[in-house]
Amino acid sequence: IWSHWMQSNLHPLDPPHAWRIARGSSSDASFCRTLARLQIRTAVDLRRAGRCDGAKGTIDFKTLGIEYHNLHLRSSDLPHPEPLLKFSQLLDAAPRPLLLYCKRGKDKTGFGSALYRHLVRRVPLDVAWQQLRWIPFGHRPAKHRGPHRFRLLLQEQQPTDLLQWIQHDYPGIFQRGVDRGEIRPVLAS
């Protein structure tokens, strides 16, 4: 039962406006049925460019009437500023219902879900970060410290406008971390 449940890891994020799911090992046909059942209009694939559905080209999102975006939200370390900013800006403009997903739907998807809850729903940060729990989502903080390091930065910096902070302050903070050797600057590609 646990294996079956974690395979899809489908959870409402802000029903009927937003959902989160694991792309996992489900077939393209099964994933397309889920997209249709949830009436998804925007799919945000949070995996690296080489591993995403866009690179595989096996799902024709355009024909399905779905706006597709691949924005790698790295979870093993702090995310690169460019995809983080694009993701944050997309949350406001994307047609709904919206689907956030990665391979297992727990680490990158949990991070994206926490940001969604905080930026869009205006949920307090400590409540939004509940999207990164082991139960029911399966998040493993030991291997995926990036979201937690990001939250610590937010607690330290206390930005009044998170989107503005991501756009103007975070790139410099990220670059200083790279220069000091504290952050490995892995891009989505």
C-alpha cells in the first residue's frame, strides 16, 4: 500500500486550483489520464532539463491544451536564482489548475509547494513549509537540505516582499555562497 501510494504521491495543494504529484514510473498514458482528470491547464516539471518530460518529448502538452514549463528547483542545495525567480513569477500568471511535479513528488515538489502556499495563498512560512514533511509526502531532509537552507535564509533576512527579495537580493546571496565554496552552482541543464 505504501509503495502504491508513494508512486503517485498525488495531493491537493490548493484545490481545485493547484495539485502536486510524483511523475515517477507512471506511464505517459497514465500521467495524461491524471492531467485530464484534474483538468490541468499548467504543468510545472521541477526536474533537471535532461530528465524532464519536455526533453523526452513523449507527451504533447500543447495538443492536450496544457501550458508546460520546466523549471529545475534543486533540492540538494540552494536553488539557482534564475529558475527560482521564473518559478515564483509563474505562480501568479499560470492558468489554473496548476500541477507541480518531479520524479517522486516529495523534495523538489515539496519545495515548490511550500513556495506556492507562501507566495500565492499567503500562508505563513512555518505553515507553508509543512509541504516538506515525511508524512504524508515522503520528504527526506537529510539528502535534500536546499529547501531548509532557503528557509533559514528567509528567517535570517526576513524579507517583507519575498518575490522582490528573490529578484533583487537572492542572486547576490547565492553568488557570495558560490564564491565562498558553500554552494555548488548546478544549473538545470
